[in-house]
Amino acid sequence: MVTDFHRRNYFGENMVIVGSGAIKHEQLVDLVEQHFSSIPRTTQLPVHNLNQAVFNPGLLMIRDDEMVNSSIGVFYDAPGWKHEDFYSFLLL
């Protein structure tokens, strides 16, 4: 599973190399070519887990003196009883 994950996700077009600090651009380019040149540019394997979240998390900032006026709602888009994730959802 680890090898399969590595082959599916670690390829050139899926990576960003960043250098920070007192480093010369030419030196960084040489090091990247030296250490990453054997990595393939693309992959022919299909990418897994492309599902997007239905509900997105949000961040709420509120003053301490307004805490008495706040409330929260938690919502789930629960699977039906015939869905494969029904029993896993019951664990919540």
C-alpha cells in the first residue's frame, strides 16, 4: 500500500520544491536536479480519493463578552441504511 501510494502521488508535476534562506538559485537548481531527476514527470496511474467535502469547515472569531449570545449547530449528511458507510457512521 505504501509503495502504491508513493507511485500514485510522488511525481514531478505533483511536487513543489521551495528553498529559503541564504541559498543561491543556481545551487538550489543543481541540488534539485541531483536529488529529484530520477522521479518521473507524470504518472499513468489513476488518482484515488478525489471526493470533495460536502460541508466545509469555517472559522468563527467572537469576542469574549459576546459568548453568551453565541450558539452552534452541527449537521451531518448521513448515509442511508443501505449505504456501505451506514454502520461506520453509527460510530459517530
